Amino acid sequence: MASVKDLLKNSLNDLGDDELKAFKWELENGYEGIKKSDVENADRLDTVDKMVACFGAEEAVKNTVDILKNIKRNDLAEQLENKHKQDQAEDSIEDPTVGARSKPIEGK
């Protein structure tokens, strides 16, 4: 099971330099909390760290998928979505309480 940061890093590593530039442009122009100065000189790893810090892990994945689709890298968007879903499913198998709902005790 890969961490969210690893999944995002792998997606950004598959982008060419021009695609990474387009990705960062979409990020700084389309998402609150990220400024141009935050990602202007950031490499791939710094970009991942900034996204997770600003959005949290789940929202960073969602935003990355959206941006990848915007820059016409649907292959990477689909791959990221699938790997993330697979990791979430593995987590819930390892910990059956994940997503479990508690029932209120009657009479209380």
C-alpha cells in the first residue's frame, strides 16, 4: 500500500517538464490556498508536499485527478484514482472498523 504522497509523486513523475508547468499553472490558478509563489520554483516533491499541506490527503488526490484531466492526461488521472481506491479498499480490509457505523444504544 502506497501513501497518498507516494501516489501523487508517482503521478507527477510521469509528467514531462511542459506538462508539469501546465499542472502547476492549473493548481495556482484554480485552487484556493495555493499561490504562484508556493509552486513557482517547487519541484515535484515540494509540489506534492504543498498540496497535501493545503488540501489534506483526500482533497489533494481529488484535485490532482481533476488537474490531470484538465491537462489531458486522463491516463494518469485514471491510474491515480484506481490506485487510491485500491489502497482505501485494502485499508478497510485490514481494519474492519474503517467506515463502520455505530448503532445507538436503545433507551439511552
